[in-house]
Amino acid sequence: VINTGIGKGEIELHGICGVLADFLEVEAGYEIPVEVALGDDVQSFIVESISDARVAIDYLNRENKGRAKFFPLEMLNEDRRDACPTEKLKKLTDFVKIDDRYSAIISYLLDGFFLVDNLDRAKELLQAGGEDVKLVTLKGEMISKKGITGGNVPRSEETGLLMRDAKIRHLGLDCAELKTRLAGLDEKRTMVKEEIGGLGKKVREGEEEIHGEEIKSANKESEK
């Protein structure tokens, strides 16, 4: 809605960076736990300042366009520390790549989220430690002291913003690879054409030489 309003000239907003999901690159196989941990925040807008967020919110209110969440970069503080469970686990941030300019957003949103094998292991860790951590499985199950979230999470490549974006990136890489291969094939085809042309020239020269010898031979026979 915000991007459409900017495109139509309905809102003048120069400080919008984009939707968070568009800046994330998640390691293959970890899209589901990361998207479960981020929740609706994955669709939030990144803006430069609080003033930019206010302009966007005023537009949504004025045009009755619904609600949206904004992360003003000027509000974010990178000096955050994850709560640490009693056992060393991998942080979800370990599987996420984002431009350094926006890294504080991911640190803020995924603060305290760790990856575990299953809910049984998560339960053991929560009982053993007193830290307020959020544990997520590869299936997208999440457990913390506030409760457990679980159920069927579709694993289709078309499901979820992060999996969709990963698919688009992979398609882009495949297209780039195909273009490179096609360029290589075109180069080889040109070389083969040139080689065939060279061979054709040699054949013609050979035929002309043979024809010349035949004429010489015929002349000699007629002189006898």
C-alpha cells in the first residue's frame, strides 16, 4: 500500500528504505524458523527516521489504508546482547545475512532466539536454565516461558516471503548461469563457423589446384 501510494504520487516519502523481507538473505533450509521468529515483522517497513514513519502513518489514516509497522533506523541501537541459554546453541541471526546498515534491526528482532533440534530438547533447556530465551525448531515450532507455538507449517517453495525471495534469488542465479553458458556456446559456434570457413577455403584451393593440374595434363596429351 505504501509503495503504491508513493508510485501514484499520493504520498511524498523520501526516507523509506523498503520492506524488511526484501533485505534478508536466509541460509537455505532455515527460512521457516527465521520467518516464524520474525512473525509479521518480516513485512514491516524500514524508514530513515521517526518523521518518515509519521508521514506514512498519516497517509494510511487519511486514506483509510489499514495499518503498517515501521522501523526507524535512528531509533535502533546495535549495543544489544542475546540472552544466553545454559548450553551453547546457534543463534538464528547466524543464518541471516543483511546489509550492515540494517543489521541492528535483525539483532533487535531476533534477540534471544536460538535453534534447537526438537521441542523435547527445547523443554529440557528451558527447565535447566533461567534465561528468557525463545527456542525454535526447523519445523517452525517455538517454545519459551510464555508458551509453545506449533502446528503444520507448509514447506512449499511458494509459501512464505523468505522462501519466495530465496526461490527468486535462485532463479536469478540460474538465469545468470544459463546466460553465461549461452554466451560460451555462441563463442564456440563462432569459432566452429570460422574453422569450417577456413576448411572450405582450403577445399576450394585444393579443387582449383587439382583442376589446374588436370588442365596441364590435358594440354600435354593434346601436344603429343
